[in-house]
Amino acid sequence: MLMRRQFLAGSALGAASLLLWPRLTFAATGSSTRFLFVLLRGGLDGLEAVPPYGDPGYQTIRGALTLSPSSDKPAHRLDDVFALHPSFNFAADLYQHGQFMPVVAAAPPYWGRSHFQAQNCVENGTARPDGTQTGWLNRCIAGIPGVDGLACAAVMPLAMRGAAKVETWSPPLPTSVNPILLQRLQPLYAADTRLAPLFERAIAQQDGSSEPAPSMSARPGDKSRRKDGLPVLMGAAGNFMGKTNGPRIAFVEDDGWDTHANEAAILTRKLAELDAGLQAFHQSIGPMWDRTILIIATEFGRTAHVNGTGGTDHGTGGSMFLAGGALDGGRVAGNWPGIGPSELYQDRDVHATTDFRSVFKGVLAAHLGVPESQLESTVFPGSAAARPMGGLVRSPHTSL
């Protein structure tokens, strides 16, 4: 584990301006290409992130979650069928420059609805949750001579586990505990003669008074109070990857994408964080952006129908996103199956038509130069049916 150094969060982008960096040592990579994988844990609703406003069945099936370019808060129009969520402001700019691309109706080969099993498949690169104990990113790194990896995560993720050298980095631990969390834990220890006074003293010190803070509007773990959100992590990844001898392959993860209730408000905030993370990465990686592609994915999509609490439940087909200066974007990729009553998978989900591994393989082959034989035998074993998606890399290109 790398030593953690103090940093200051905050910039015009809402990202971190990291002042002191650990002394990481990566293999010399010169001006080689870069690849970042961002995993959104929880199951992002692809119909909310990339609303198919032009689909005849969309408005009927989505009800209150309907978004379109003509909404009160207009979605960003991409073409006659698809738009981007209103929070995707920077992503929409990238799209206009051909540097952002959604992939619709995409899913890993596992079509179950277990978070953990689906995430395992996304990270181990096989069709089974227990397919292998190593990650496809690590196996990819191991097959490229002289290349190291970076995981911006507190614990080594499955995607990066294996024999290849991978460093980890995460922001420093907070110097104080969330006062809301202290308030909620305090009653559990009120009868403990030793711990009760400690809780009272800690709450008083953080509140600046002898009484607990009255407001309970913030939730423990709320990303608005955390120092490890996507803008910070993606900004850090870009800072490392932008160096001449920086890592060529990196991983970032984020949680909080499980939206069983109050989805509209949650995703407005979370997608704004993701958008700010894209902007932070674009800024921090600097000129290396022109040689970079990143893929953003989640473990599954969500139900097409909205449930009774304004949310959606675990589904199948969702959306992936690609970005970067080396991307041939500015279009919507994937085969859209429609969301009419006869078009849904099991009468509830978007029917997945693109295997995640086809997108991964397309980028790794054309962008990083990994041989297709290696992709099928080692990186994604048993994936011969998932042909690499073509046309993902462009050259030359113009950065923003």
C-alpha cells in the first residue's frame, strides 16, 4: 500500500488540487497510450443516464423519470433517439468534440441481479462470478512488457489482483468523524460508563458547543462530505497518468449507484459527480489526454419500469461510457433493442445486446496493442463469441 500524503480538495472543477504526492515508481512508458477503467458500483440506470427519448415506448414506461431535450431541465440531445442526462454538461461538450461515447444496452455476460456476482464478472472478465481469482486488468498489464498499473482505491480491487505489479493510492483518512454518524451512534453507547462521555465530548468538539448538532439532514457517508469522491479520485488518476513515467493502466471505483428509491435526485447528484470527475481527469492528465481512453461501466442496468418509491430495481441492460482524446466518439454505440412491451428482457429490463467484453477488447486491442489471441486466451478467457468492437480509436485527434 502506498504511503498517504496530505492533499487539499477544491478547484474550479470541484476536483482535488493535490499538493503532495506519494513517491510512486512506475516502469518507464515514455509517450505510450493510457487507459483508465472506472467502475460505478451499485447498478447505474442506463435509461436515466442516456434517456432514449425518441423511442415510442419511453415516456409511457418511465413516467416521472422521463427526460428529454424539451424537459424543464433539458437533457443534452445526442441524436433523434438518445440524449444525455442534464448533469452531463462536460460530457456533452466532449461528445460534440468526438471525445465521449455512450454504449447502450450493454451488460456483462452474467445476467443475474446480484450486485456482488455481477461485479465479480465485470472485474474477473469471465462469464461466471467465480470464474477466476484474478482480474482482467491485471492479466492485461502482465501481458504488456514493462507496464505497471495503478488502482485508486483503499483496497486492491478484484480487477487489479494478480501477478502484475500494481500500486494503490487513496486519499488520506479523515481527521475527524462525521458528526451525524457520531450522533446516530451515541444512543447505542449511552449506558456505557466509559464510552458515553467520549461520544459526548467528541460531538461537542465537532459542533463547537456543549449540545449535539440538531440537523440530521446529511447522511453518514454522504459524498458531499467525503474527500474520496470521483472528482478527487479521477483527478488523482489523471495526475499520475499524465506524467511521462506514469502508469499506463489505472482503475478508479465509486459506490452509491443503487437507486431503489428517489432515483431522480440521487442520479442528478451522482451524475454531476461523475461529470466533474471527467473534467478533473481531463484537466489533470494534461497533454496525455490525447493518448488516453477511459471506460466507465457498472455491474448491470435497472428495470425499465419505475417502482412505487420513485426508483428502479436491479435489471440487465445498461449503459457504458467511453471518453478520451484518442476516442473516435461523438456517436451512440450499441444495438438498441427498444423498450416496448414485447422488447423487454423478462418483461422488465432493457435487453442487453452488447457484451462488456466486446468493448473492453476493442479498446485494449486497438488502443493498447494487446493481440486478440491474448485477449481471448488470457485476459478474457472463454470470450471468443464477444468479438472486439471496432472503430473505437481515432488518430489524429484534437483535444479540448
